[in-house]
Amino acid sequence: MAIHYNLAKVYAISDDDKDFVLQIINLFVDEVPSDIKEMKAGIKEKDYARAYSFAHKTKPTLDLLGMDAAKEEILQIEQWTKDKGKKKEIKEVYKSLKSRVDLALDEVKKDFDL
């Protein structure tokens, strides 16, 4: 049983289509890590548009994978970009998000032999 992600939504919207589930998993594994890095670069450079863009892009995948806490952190990052906040205000949120994503990635790769 998965600890760091939950595929219930994916199975529900796909009528248990295994190929669709694998597409979502591959999307997560292939794109989310680089999106997280781009988000970090946006935060570091205070490029609010870049940080927002990659946070917004990542949000639906985290939602589909039942990663609610990570999704909430994405929402905080989006709000930070709108508020044009200071880096120190979002640093810990980003670290927590990255940690959650890394744990889920490791678990997904193991569970799906990727």
C-alpha cells in the first residue's frame, strides 16, 4: 500500500484503465522533478511568474496522485508569487514540498518498477 501517494482519483476517473494510470505515473516521474527544479529557480531568482507557472503546472498532478499536503504547499507557493513575498517566507514550504515529492517519486518508482 502506498504511503506517500494515493491513486484512488486516477482509478476513479479512468474506470480502472491500467494504461491511463501508467500514463499519469509516467507524467509524474518524467515531468514533476524538473518542474520542481524550475520552481526552485524561480523562487531563488524571485522570478514570480516562473515560480507560479511551474507551481500551477504541477498542482493537477499532485491532486490526481492524492498528495493533498503537497498540493496545499503548491497553493502556498502560488499565493507567495501573487503577494511577491520574500524568499525566506517560502523557503521552508518549498523544502517540505520537495521532500514530499521525492518520497512519492521513490515509492512510485519502486511500486511500478520504473
